[in-house]
Amino acid sequence: MKRRASKRTAAYVGLLAAAFAAAMLASWAFGRPLDNAAYDYWFRLYQPRPWQTQSAILEIDEASLVKLGGMRHIRKPLADGLRLVAAARPAAVAVDVILTDEGDAAEDRALEEAFRETPNLALVSLFQGDPVRWEDPKPEFGRWAKAIGHAYAQPDESDSVTRSIPLEMRAARDRRWALALEAFRLSRGQPITESVSLAAGGSASEIQVGDVAIPVIPSGGNVAAGALMRIRYLPPGRGVPSVALADLLARPALAARFAGKVVFAGVTAPSMLDRLFTPYAGGQTISGIRIHADAFETMAQRMFLPDVPMVWTFLFSLALAIAAGLAFRYLPGWWAYAGGGAVVATAMVTPYVFFAHQRVLPFASPVFSAWLAALAAAGFYHLVVRRDWRTEQSARERYQQAMHFVTHEMRTPLSAIQGSSEMISRYALPEEKRKQIALLINSESKRLARMVEIFLNVERLTAGHMELKHETIPVAEMVEACIARVRPLAERKHIAIELEPIPAGLEIAGDRELMEYACYNLLTNAVKYSPQRSTVTVAGWRDHGHIRIAVRDQGIGLDQKEAKQIFQKFYRTRKAEESGEAGTGIGLSIVQQIVEQHGGAIEVVSQPGEGSCFTLALPAAASAASATAAERH
Ligand code: ADP
């Protein structure tokens, strides 16, 4: 019983481990889209407390382009706009407009003048492939810039949503920091430093500006991009305030909005550039300049969203799988399912709680792990425990039936004894009759005693409390005695019992009474489960140091599956039940117990409808072995 339980626990643990491994594999193989979807969902769900933005946008929108002569003539109005901005004393100005090529001389001069007046100016370089290099703004512009950054975002390869920007980008050995990062450090008047962070497992570096440490996540496929920073986008409608260039030029007083701010100037006109998806998206897009501004705000507010270290994600997922396993192992009934549900809910909600606390815990890995473990555990308990319960149930039913039968059986000899004894006491019967009745009482009470004995013996045998006698049993004699006892039963059905000659000197060692019971039981079964006028054959022979006793019949037989079950207590085949023969289904289990206690075995070969052959294989008595040795000489 104990062995079975521990075996089952091992199977259960194995199953859970497999479920966990499958979950890890699944989240590794196709968890990414799910992680992304969850991340975007949290973005929409979680509204950070509103903050006072430290940046503002000077946008070259569609209306400005139309009014100011298009992109080709933008440098002059941009120059005018920047002058107004500069006069309002901004903290820094980042211009995301490509200024690498030669323009109209007068316009370029005007822009150069404006740049000269602009404090903490940052411009952008263009990444060029073939050969890979940075193309900086014209020197006339570049010389006024305190920093030259890059203006690239990193849309996710799988769904094109921009969740992060690379803080650094390399063209060959030449590196540019992100425009937003440059604007941030200019506004803080601090340099950018790098360090390897042990907290992130040493794999990712940390970028530091003054006392602000920016945790970074390793970049994915893009080799040029490094040190990704997730952007804590401002909710739509509460974004960084902006002023259109055309409006600023028309109403210079609007420049006051840029006072003390970090200004991002760039194009927002949809016709001019690809616009990018944000987690808020829902089909809506955002301009590059807004992404810079939001990235800047992320740094300025320190609203970073670093990853939870991988090992913690793994341990959390593992803990969930274990919790699901424990729930189904130890909680009773429906509580187990409630517990499993709670584990799954924890898996689904915890990453969001982390997100609200500015940590990104993957969604797929804990959720897969919780679901698979809970399903596996539920399945296991549903199938295995239910099955056990059913077996137990049917064993109990069979036991009740047996008890029913036993009491019924006992009633017959009891009432015979009762009736007979009454007769003796009431009537003056002739001596002859009294003797007859006394004999009947005697035989009936013996039968009763035998029945009780057998039932007690089974229990004791099963519990291993029974002491076996060690006798030498001559096989031929024992078999003949059993046949003699069965004969009346066989004759009623006109069944012939044939005994093949058993060699003299065949002896087994053991408890004679029990052996006889075993042998007798096979014989009664053969007679019970055979049709009228058939033959039962009994044989005994020596086989490799064992003695074999076989009882063959031409009866109802059994199939393979039944052959395995008939040795269970109280099991009866359907055919046996239908045969109308009384039985408890306990006989063969006793026979098996007896034989095994003697170091032997019972075998059955049978065909439904053709007949069965039950064979006992028993160790030969020591004296018998020497007898054979003598025989051979
Ligand atoms: P019982 O005979 O009281 O039912 P047993 O334990 O002796 O119980 O046998 C168990 C079952 O095995 C029987 O009910 C019957 O279905 C099957 N069985 C036993 N012996 C035979 C046989 N010789 N032929 C066919 N079926 C048998």
C-alpha cells in the first residue's frame, strides 16, 4: 500500500515536472507575442499618476508645411521658430531634422545663426549603410551643437510596436547616443557614463547620467543597436505639450511654453515620415519626435521599466507549478480546483502588479507554467483518484455481496442443526433415527466450522499472521482425497473426473490442510463452471524440481483480461454469475495466497467457451528430491 502510494507520488511529481518543462519550452518558443500583448494591455490598463512634463514639442505638422512652403524651404521658418524658442530660455533643444545636405545659402545662414543662439543644442546624425557610417549635419550646423545623437527607435520585429529605443547605436566603431539621452544629459549638465550592472546579471550595462541610473535591456536582433530602454509612454491625451511651428511664428507669445523645457523640434506631418505604433496604439500611430520626448520623460521621471532578472522569472514559474501541484495533492475536493484557479490567477495578475511597480515580468512563462501544471494535476487527480475510488467502491460492493452470501450459506447448516436438535429434544425417536440425526448435526456443524475456518484463514493469510505447518504431502493421495470429495458434486452434473496416473513418490512440503483446500477448490471450480456430461482431467508430474498439479475442464473458460482478475478477492466473471452457480469469488484468492505462501505459483490457461486449465506449481519436498535421485540410479 505504502509502495503504491510512493510510486504514485513519483508519477505525480514526474508529470508536474514534465508540465513545467513543457511550459518553459512553450514560452520560450512562442511566448513572445503573448508577452507583448500582455505588456501592451498593461500599458492601457495602468495609468501612472500625471506628472508635470519637463519637455515640449515644436512640431512641423502638416498645416505648418502647407503654410511655410514645404520641407524644401523649412530651414528659414525653423530658424525663426528656434530663435523664438531660444529667447524663452529652454533647458535644451533637440532638433530631429536631417541637416546633412547643402540648402539655399541664405536659409542655411539663417539656421546657423539660430543654432548659435540656441543653448544646449542637440542635432541628429544619419545612419548610412554601405559602407556603414554616420553622416553628421553640415559642419556649419554641427559646430553649434553640444551633442549629436541618433534618432532611431526599435520597433519589435514581430509586431512592429515600438516599446523601446536603443540608447546607443554603432556604425562600425563610431557610436551615437540616442537624441533623447543627449537632450537629457544636456539638460542635467552631466556626462553619460556606463557601468556593468550586477543586478542585471552582468549581461546588460547600466547607463548613468548624474545620479540617474538608466537600467537597460539587451537588444534583440539589431546588431547596430544596443542598450535598449523601454519607453514609459504618456497616455494619449496627456502627452507632452506641443506647439506647431506655423502657430509659433504667427503668435510669438506661444514661445513662453518652452521656457525651462527640453524642446524637441521635428516633423510630425504624416505625409513626411513613417509613423510608429506604440503599446497604446489600437491602430493609432505616433511620430518619431513624440517618441523622443516620451523617452526623455521616461528618464526625467525615472519611470524605467527594466526586466525582472530571468532567474526570478524562472523561480516564480517553478513556484507556481509547485503550488498547483500541492493544491491538487492536499486540498480536498473542490478546494483543489479553487486552489488551482488561484494559482492561475496569481500567474496572470502578478506580472501586472510588477508592471505597476515598474518591473517587467514576462507573462507567458508563469501563465503557461501555472496552467499546464494545474491542468496536469487536475487531470491526474481526476483520472487516478477517481479510478482508485471506483475500484475501492466495487471492492466494497463485492465484499458486501460476499458477506450476504456467507450469511446465507451459514444459515443452511445452522437451520439444519437447529431443526434436527429440536426434533431430538421434542420427540421420542427410535435409536436408529436419533443416530442419523446426530450424524447430520455433526457433519453440518463441521461444515460450518470449516467455512468459518476458511474465512478466518484468508484474513490471516492476507495479513501474514498464519503459521504454515511443514508436512510431507504425497501428491497422489491428496489429489485422490480431493477428487473423492468432489465426486458427488460432479455426479449431479454427470461430469466425469479423470485422474492421469501420478508417479509414486511425488511429494510436496507444506500445510496439508491448506494444500488440500487449494486442490479441492480448483476441482470444485472445474465442476461448477463446466456443462453437464463433460470431463475434468487431473494430472500431477514433476517439472524442473517443481511439482505441478493441473486441473483441466471443458467449461465456460475466461478471456485474457478476466484471467488476470480472477485472483482478486470477490471477483467473479460475468459468465460465472450468469451460470447460476453459487460463488463468492474468494476461493481463488485464497488458493493464490496459499500457493504463494508455499513458495509456489498458480497459472491459468483458458479460452472462453473452450475450457480452462489451472496449474499449481509447488516446490517438491526435500525427501522427494532424494527419492528421484535414487530412482534415476
Ligand atoms: P467463486 O467460484 O466462488 O466465484 P473463485 O475465487 O473460486 O470464486 O473463482 C473466481 C472466479 O473465477 C469465478 O467466479 C469464475 O468467474 C472464475 N473461474 C474460476 N475457475 C474457473 C473455471 N474452471 N472455469 C471458468 N471460470 C472459472
